[in-house]
Amino acid sequence: MKPMILDSTMTNLGGVFYPTGHVFALFPDEDCVRHAGTALQSAGHKGELAYASPEVILQDIVHTLGTADAPLPSVGAEGDMVRRIADLAGTGHHGLLIAMDSKDTPEQVVEAITAQGAAAAFYYRTFIIEDLVPQAPAQASQSVVVGSRAVQDKS
């Protein structure tokens, strides 16, 4: 696995991170990334793999938002994905850039990486970004109070 080096082929015309034909996955630690790489190779994945530390993500990928992160017109889905990547990298998550070979399927990649703890994964296609590991829904307050000593709200 090589280190990820951001270049112009990994950005869109506006300069925002958009590595077409790749999956960018985030994991809680470097060991999970290494295990995911091994799992992908064991599953027959043919594309190249590149590792990105949280520091590289925050310095290189997040930097691609540049002035596009202004609250005015949206950059689009790619800006939203970079912000999600930034949030995870800010909590210490590590990245794995997975080049998709013509014989690779997103389902094979998901199966290999989710077993290794992938917190998020985005498949950058030509005109769409596919969220391969959806976020768990936000926990709303319980609709049913449980327990023998539940206190009723008196408001």
C-alpha cells in the first residue's frame, strides 16, 4: 500500500476532491486500514490502494474546499463529502483510497471494508458520489419510556 499523494486527477474542475473511479473509505485507526487492504486483496481486488493519515486528509483533501466552503452557493455533493471526511479525520480517522478496477464491484469492496470497521466510504463515479457505508440515523429521543420507574414529563 502506497501513501496517498493528492494530484490534479483527484479533483474536479473547481479543484475540490473528486477522485473519479475510486472509493475513499475512512477507518478508526491505521490498523483497520491495513486489515482492509489485506481483505481487499484476499477478495481479489485488482486496483491500487493508497493510505492517508488524518493529517494528510486534513492538510490535503480538506484544503481542496478552499474558498468553495463559503456559505454562499453550494459546491455540491463533493463539498458535502469533503466536510464529512473532515469531520471523521478530525476525530482521528484514517483513509484508504481504493482504485476501482474494471472487474471490481462496489459490493465486493463494501463487504471487505465493512468487516474491517469502515466508518464511511464514498464511491466517486463520473457524475455521482455513492455513499457505500451510510451513516447510522441520528438517535432521536425515545418515543416510548421504558422501565419500572419511568418519570412522566409534567410540562
